[in-house]
Amino acid sequence: MNLKEMLHFADRIVFDRTGKHLNDLQEAVLRGTVQRETYKEIAKNFDCSESSVRKVGSELWQILSEELDEDINKSNVQSTIQRWQISHVTNFAQDVVAISSFNTCEESRHPPNTPNSNPQNRETSNPEQTPNFHHDLSEIPKLGSFYDRTSELESLKTSILIEKAQLLTLTGIIGIGKTALVTKLVAEIKYQFEYVMWRSLETCPTVTELQSNLSELFTQDANEISHLPLIKYLQKHRCLIILDDIHHLFSRGELAGQYKPGYEDYRSFFKQIRDLSHQSCFLLIGWEVPRDIAKIKNKQIPKFTLTGLDSSFARQILQEQGLEPEENWESLINHYQGNPLWLKTVANFILELGLAVADVLQNQSLLLPQDLKDILQQPLSSLSEAETEVISRLGTEDDVTLAKLLAIAQMPSSDLLDALQSLCRRCLVDKTDKVYVISSVLKQYIKEL
């Protein structure tokens, strides 16, 4: 990344953070830092006090630190941005060139003055402009502690930034960390998109309401033509749109991914996003995805399923919750499958009762506090009768093969197979060596019903 690209990159971050471009002194500080000048030399060249340069530099490093999620200062700003480019945006240079096709801000940037220029004449505009970013992240959850998901992040980035996926899905059992992962993803790649929007579907908007809501952000731009179909904006601009809690669109008591009455239009909407040519990306997050999307097995729709954390990172959760380190932590983590929310819930319960992990593990049965039961009840309450029957059998039997399940389940084989497929799509059932299993947590929950 050369100096011009670095200035351009920093300007985009500052504008997205503050709504203003780099001013003359901020640019002079960054330019001088890259050229290995001291604050004293920068102040002399800019004809201002060294204290002013230090103050502006400190504020600039703080902005960059918060946006890039690294501790940035004068000594490491260049290397950090270079490393960020390599690890997060392998095609950054191409994006800088392509950025000229985006709409630009009406406000122009102002270059720093040369040492011999008059400090009072600093209003000369630079014809170079930066893109006008529109990032509506008002519904994105706050990113708290983030536990390493390096491989998952890189896989998502590859699909979105390199393979240019137009539609992809991320599923996983409740509490596994899907939303947290995508929150981190958005923080790292949002500057590759002119428009970024995050919407939760918990309120179940109709497809017409959703499209209208998304289109509002485009129509706020005075340069845009109003009342175009959403797909036209997606074709014109590079957009990233996150739809969280997509499972709220589906009917209770039906197999996975069956739309509620009145929401069937989402089927044609997602088909349009998938099939028509455009330069944008939709990422769907939930316990399950639409049936018509789940059945597509080719690479047209990349599908990711999130599993539990590695033991080393799950330990961080227990430490942050305030548990004292014990030899039995490994067993506790395995019992709750490295599920962040499950571990936090159990850890809080242990602390409130003044127990130790060893006390909890003395009994053969798992500890299922009411708070955890309430969490598990959410996805289980959506199951069909056939799914409830199948998962009940899996909860009370061991080493259940398909042949055994067909023998003990009181339903037609076709219904059983459909229910089993649906439970797998909901991330409630796994297959291991021809044996169908559910988590020990779900098994204990079913036994206590």
C-alpha cells in the first residue's frame, strides 16, 4: 500500500466514524508519520505548535484503533495498516481503483500545505474525492468479548470478498455465537462496501416492508433516483446486507424452513437475490434457513454451520464469568459442547449458588438451570409432531442407527426420514458413524420433561 492509498484508506475510516474527511493537519500528521518525521518536524512544516500535532495525532490513532480493533500509535500505524490489508482485504488495491465507480461525496478533501505556503490560504480543494459510505448498523449488536473464530472468519471473507457470493447462510444451534461472529466480520470488511445494512427479522416484517426499509437508505442520497426496485440498487452499488434471526419467518409445528402464512413471498425474493446478476451480498443468520435454500447443494449458495469453541477459548468464558480455575473445567466445557451461551449461563448459576465445578460434576446428570431450559425451549417449541417424536427417541436411547430408529418410532418411514432431515437442518441432530445423536445437554433436557 503506497502513501496515497494509505491516506485514502484512513480518510474513509475517519469519514465513516465522524462524518468528516481528514482535515489538513490530520493528513499532514499521517503523511509525516509514514515518511518517518517527528512530531516536531511535522509541526514545523505545517507552521503550528508541536502540542497541536501531538493532540491531533493522538485523536487520529484512537479513531483508527477503534475501527481496526488494534492498539495503534505513531510507531506502528504504517505496519498495522499494511498488516490489516494483507490479513483482511487481499484485494484492497483493486477496490481502491474500483472505488471511483461509486457515488462520491459533495464535500472535497483539502490537501496539507507545503512548508512555504501561507497558513491562511488552506481552502484549496483537491479534486480527489472519497466514496460516500452509507452504513446503517443501528440494529447490529454491540460486540463484546470475541473468542477466536479465525478459520470461520476467513472462510466467510473468502466467500464474500473473493468469490463474490450473492447469497450465503450461517446456521448453528442457539447460543453458539453466530451473531457475534458476523458482528466481528462486519467490523473487518465493511469498508469494502458502499452500503452496509443489518436487519433483525425478529419482528417478522413482510418482504414488502423489508424491501421498503432497505431501499430507504439508498433514497437518502440526493444523487439517487427514488423509488427504484431494490434489485436495481443492488446492481448499481456494492452492498452487504445482513438478515439476522431469519428463523422467525418460519411456522411453528412444521418442518424446518417452512414460511409462515403471508410470508411466502420471501421465496421469490431470495430466488431473485440468488439468480439475478448484481454486485451485492446477502448473509442470512439463524437456527434454520428457508427450505428452498437448504436443499440447494451446489456452491451457488455457500452454507456455513457454526460449532462449539475450542477448549482454550471456552476457558476464557469461564474466566470472564468469574469462576476459579479448576481441573474439572475441561469436563464442564465438553459437557456443554463449548457453546458460549450455555457455558455463561451455567457459570453464572454456579457462582450465584457459591458452588464449584467439581460439585456440579459429582452427579451423573448435567446441571440444567431454569435459565438454560428457557434457552433450549426456544428452538424446540418450533418442532413438528414427527420431529418431537424422533428427538424424544434420540434423547432416551443410545447408539441409535437409522434401522433402530425405524423400528422404535411409531410413524411411517417417509415421515420419520423427513423429520430426521429437518432436525439436522435445525442443527439439533448430528450423524456420527451411522449413528444419530443429539447433544448431552438436549438429552438431559428431554429426560427432565
